[in-house]
Amino acid sequence: MATEPTIRLARRADVTTVLNLIKELAAFENCEDQVEATEGTLLTTLSFEETDSIGTSLGNSGYAKTLLIQSPDGDVAGMALYFFNYSTWRARPGIYLEDLYVRPAYRRRGYAGLLLKELARRAVEMDGGRLEWACLTWNENALKFYEGIGATKMVEWVGLRVDGEALVKLASGKEERVLGQDVRIHSE
């Protein structure tokens, strides 16, 4: 048995665990009804770092990766699900942390910090310009923790999102009325 927690990339065999962690996070955020992810969609959209019996990479071309942290007793204690982004101003890649979650039984043991440290290490290793994420305004414990490790609140930036029917409508290229101007989006 290990004496320290370990961090590793999720494998295809971990997809049920990853989905359970996503659902646990959604429950923590009171958004269980908004989870659309399934094992099938995760298998096609996540990237898994696996090798065959002789060490050849079998990685797939998913869009995001998942780090799992295991407690010394071998239980999966949490995850960091992330993807790569890009800064035009810095002309450098970066990492966007989509979800950071540590199960309640493993909180206050430094596991979230270990996951963030590993992500920072990966960002530095790829000569990345930044590690960034969003946090709910009501999660005061997390905000204090993030500030304590040197994270800066992006108070001048507002998060924006287009999803659901609005995304489909925007993609369709139909004429929209925006700020009194006719705007037509052309697709070729």
C-alpha cells in the first residue's frame, strides 16, 4: 500500500468513476439535473493516455483529459478535468481546468492542492502561459483556498456562454436583431 496519494491520468477503464465524480460535483453545485454526460459520451470526448503491452501509446483524440488522485488506500479521492487553451496575447498554450473535485471524505488533506500543482507542472512543462479556471461565487471556501495559492480573481472579465437552443440558433446563421443593428452571419 502507498503511503502518499498518487496522481495519474484516467484510463478508459476509469470512465464509470469519472462519470460518478462529475455527478457528485453536480450534486454539490445543486445541478444534478443538468448532467448530460454518459459513459458513452465521455469515452468519445475524453482523451485517455494508455499504452499497449509493449509501451506504444494508444491515446485517443478526445478533447479533455482527467487526472485522478488516489488516496494511499487506493480509493479515487478526486479529479481534475482539463483541456488545453491558447493565449493570443502571450502566443502560448495554457490549461483550462474545467472541473476540480475532491470527495468530501478526502477534503482538507491537500488533495486539491496536489491536483493544481500537477496541472501547473504540466503547464510549465509545455511552456504554457497560464492555468485558469472558474469558481462559483458562493463557494467561499474554494475562493479562499485559490487566493491562498496565488490565483487572481478575474474581476474585469465576465464569463459568457451560448448553449442549448441559443447555440443551435446561432450556428444556423439566421438573421438576428442585436443592439438595434441587423446582423447576418454568413457561413460558406
